[in-house]
Amino acid sequence: MGEPQDAYLAGYAEILAQVAGTGRRLNRDELEERRHLGERAAERGHTLRSLVRGHLDATRAHWPAEAGDAGTADSVLAAVGQAVDAFAEGYERAQRHAVRQEEAARREFIDDLLYGRSDLGRLAERAERFGLVLSRAHAVAVAQGPEAYDDTSPVTRRVETALISRFGDRRILIATKNGQLICIAPGDQDDVLAYFAKQAYAATEGSRVAVGRPQTGAGGVVHSYEEALSTLELADRLELDEPVVRAADLLVYPVLTRDRQAMADLVLSVLGPLRDARGGAEPLLRTLESYFDAGCTAAEAARRLALSVRALTYRLERIHHLTGANPADPVHRYTLQTAVIGARLLGWPAQEI
């Protein structure tokens, strides 16, 4: 801390004596000096409680002898109130400035970390300040809600408080980026990410959370973050119902779309004939999706589509007639199912491919 607390009471006893003699209020320069002293005390790390107590002790020790009558005592007490209020204002001003600086530094660190900017050695040093050890593997979870969130949003604070209350100091970092909630946690602490997903889902009234795979180093955090973002997009394209999706569970889909042209050729060659059906390709595409999702059980697929089994069977026969591929035939099933997945990933038939 450096300076003793008495240093922040400079001129205070003189002010009390002058007020007792004249009954005046503190002038602008005196108030500004009190504010300056409050700022300096905050910067040196003194607590406001101890500083206010020091002012009260100094008031008692330097109570002017002239303040014997009620009017003079009132003037001195009013001056004490002015002085302490100005001092506290300066203290709080310094605190707000420190918070803004900390938030700015945190925001800059998050940007550099998630975008892979800055010198890696320097980034690792800065990471320790925010509780991360980048030599370890980390995984990133991203929650996307119905609205955009920032670091001061009630949702962000609620999720962060829940995680801190549950896990304490586990080297977890909660942040926001592009309106999404982000949780960075050690890669071997999946319980943290699972709890984050649960809390984010509850706080945002039904968000979707994607979890990237654990990766090592600063570059690993970027990779896991980008993987989580891609998984969110993939889940939307596939119209998945699960509130929590993991990149590790969907690895096959990026592989399928790695050669976009080949996938487009498969979709058009296998499913293209469905466009000649009454109502277009979409109803029959939905039928195939439900049929495959139901484990190729006609009764369950019919229930999901709110159809009779007979109507579902008719649709499957229609698909067989148009495409030449029988959904009930194991030899044809894989090709059809792969084409259906490709159609969803490429946005067909809503978009031309």
C-alpha cells in the first residue's frame, strides 16, 4: 500500500477548524482535493470502510473547541458529511476506472485468444491472470440463445455465478463473443462444461450449446472454439433436437461435406427424382429422415409424422419408384441415408446445388 492512512486526511483538521470559526461549507477546491485523496487511496489498495473509520476517528480527535453551541456543531457535522462524501466519490470513481480497465483487458485477451492473435508466449502470460494455464488442454463450449449477450448481461452473470458457486476456482473462464456465451475449461473437466450447458440452457430459456473437443495450447483453444461454432451451425442445418451437441459426436458430417461437389452429385443423382413427386421433394425427404431416425421401423416413423402406417408405406413405395432405391433394402439404405444427410447439410431442395 505504501502510504499510511493519515496521508489521506491531509488538511482535514484545518477544514474542521475553519468551518467551526466561520460556519462556511467546503469550497470547490477543497471538495476536489478530497476526491483526489479518495482516488489515491483506492489506487493504493486501502479499503473504503477503514478510510471512513479513519475520518470519524480524526473528527473525534480534532473536534473544534469552538463547536460548543448547536449551530456550530451542525456546521461542523455538515462539513464532515461533505468531506466524507467527496472522499468516497473519488474512491468509487477510481474503482469504476479500475473495473473498466480490467474489463477492457479481459475483452482484449478474449479477442486475442479466440482469434489466435498476439505472441503465444505473451498470450500464455496474460492467460494466467485470468485463470487459464495454456500448456494444458482446454475445451470450449458455446451457447447461442434467442438474443445477444455481453459480459454485463444478467444471463451472463447468472451463469457465471452458478459455475463459481459450484466449482469455485477451477481455472474456468466465462465470457461472451459475438453475442454468444462462452465457457473455456480444462479439457479433463467435462463436468464443468456439462454444468455450463445446463445453466446456459436454463438461463436463456432454451439455448443450444455446442462443445468443442479438448485441444492443447493457445492454438488449441482457438481450434476448440471454432469447432464448437461449426457444430452449432451443423446442428441447425441438420435440425437436431438435442440442446447440447458435441463436436466429437458429429465428426462424420464434416467428412461427408469435405468434397462438396461429390456430395452434391450424390444428392442430385439419388434424390433428384423426388422433385417430380406431387408436392415436391420435401415431404418425401422428411419421410426418409423420420424412417431412418426411427431405426427403419415403419410404425414409429408413422407416429413421428402423424401418419398411418399404410400412408407411410405408400410414401416409401413412391420413393422406391421414383429413385429406384428401396429404403427397406439394406443394400440401398446406406446410399439413401447418406444422400438425405447431404441434402440437409447442403440445404437442398430449398437451395439449388
